[in-house]
Amino acid sequence: MRSVAYPAGLLAGLLVSSMAPAQAQSSDYTTLTSPESVQNWHLTLGAGLRYQPDYSGSNDYVFRPRPIISLGRGVKSTWWTAEDDAISIGFFSGKAWRVGFSGNLLWERKASTNPALIGVPDVKFGAELGGFVEFYPASWLRGRVDIRRGIISHDAIVADFKVDAFQKIGAWTIAAGPRMSVVGADYVRTYFGGTVAGSGGILKRYNAGVHSVGAIASATYHWSEKFSTTAYVEYKRLVGDATRSPIVKPFGSRDSVTLGVSASYAFDLGFK
């Protein structure tokens, strides 16, 4: 896995560094990041397909669908949306910033489906609900923070920190940026706790802290102002207490690469 993960992370880093900050004073800064009050609300809907680890820490890969739902004021291109963004509803916005609702669906996980999970509690299908804030220091750069609390699946607070550099080249938009996730102790307990048969290992202590670091890179083709398709690659490395779990070591992997494609369309809702 490292032979694949390292090039993916390196590619993301190179793409970020290639987007020079010389465009910070771009004339289209206001157009990209400051929707005028006269603009309507737009709903972006879409779907994607990911080839990703069966569960966090696994080295078995599966295909999984992903919904795309984003609501905000302004045309679709007003705000940058990354492929790993949670379901988002932007309630308030101003010059180069917006805040709103953030939500994620969580897949169930059954120990009976994989021998490496024997002794690990099942995880129920659930969700994470909370909010996000994003800001644009420049027309080509976005920072975003999501803070959510688990529902049903776990009871922890999860915080995602993201930075994205993006550049439009003709009908294409190339983007990349680093990622970091911070989780509460119950998240680690839920997904990485318990004993694993034959491993002789158990993760007895659970600490909140940095859970993973990584990067994402994407290429989007804009067929029109409203319709676009995207291909992307995401690299993630587990850190902290999760790496001591038997399902990660020796049965799984700290490193993972997710490949994905998606398509989305923006609808003008007709009201301001």
C-alpha cells in the first residue's frame, strides 16, 4: 500500500505548490467569493462512486456510492466544493466567507463480514451532524473547518480541517490540498476498540486527538455552468491511538488511497 500511497500524497503536494500565490490579487476575487444579494439560492445535487477501504484501517477495498448535496446562495461556481466535503447547507455568507450545516452518513460495520474484525463491536448505521465555516484568503484558495457530533454510530465530536488550492484552465478546474481530522475518544473506542481473536492485542486507552492526515487532488470538467464531472484521488494516513488497534496492525494498514468519480448539477431554486 505504501508504494501507492506515497505517490498519491506527493502528487497532491505538487499540485498545491504549483498553484502560485501570484494570483492572490486576481480581478475575479469578488466574483468567486462574494455572491451579491440579488443572486438566487442554488441546490447542487449529484452522485459519486468511490473505490475505498472497506472500513477505516482496512486493506480490503470496496466500491461505495456517495451522495452530493449542497445548498447556497449564488451560482454553482461562487463557492468551491471539494469531493470529500460533507453534505452542506450554507445559511449565511459574506465577503469571502460562509457558514452553515454539515452532515455525514456513516456506514454500518459488522464483525461477521471480516475475520480481522472478530472481537470488535459492530457499528450501527448512523450520521454525524454539525456545522462548517469556510473562508477564502484569495480567489484560488479555500480554508474550511467542519465540526460534527456522531449520532447512533458514535458519540464523539469530529473536526475536519481542509485547505484547497484550485485553478481553472479552460473548461477544467485542477485542485489539491492537505487534510487533517481530529476526533473524540469515543470515535476511537467505537471503530478501533475491543479485542481481536488470535492477535493477543487490545486497545485499552482511548485519547482524543489527531486521527488522520492526508491530501486530495481532483480534476473537474465543466460541461456547462451548472453541470460538471470530476475524477479525484485521496490519500489518508492514520495516526494516534487508532494505529495501535489490532485491526490496523497487523491485519490492516495505516495508509489508504481512495479513487473516485462524480457528477453534479446545480438547480436555480428561483428565490433570493
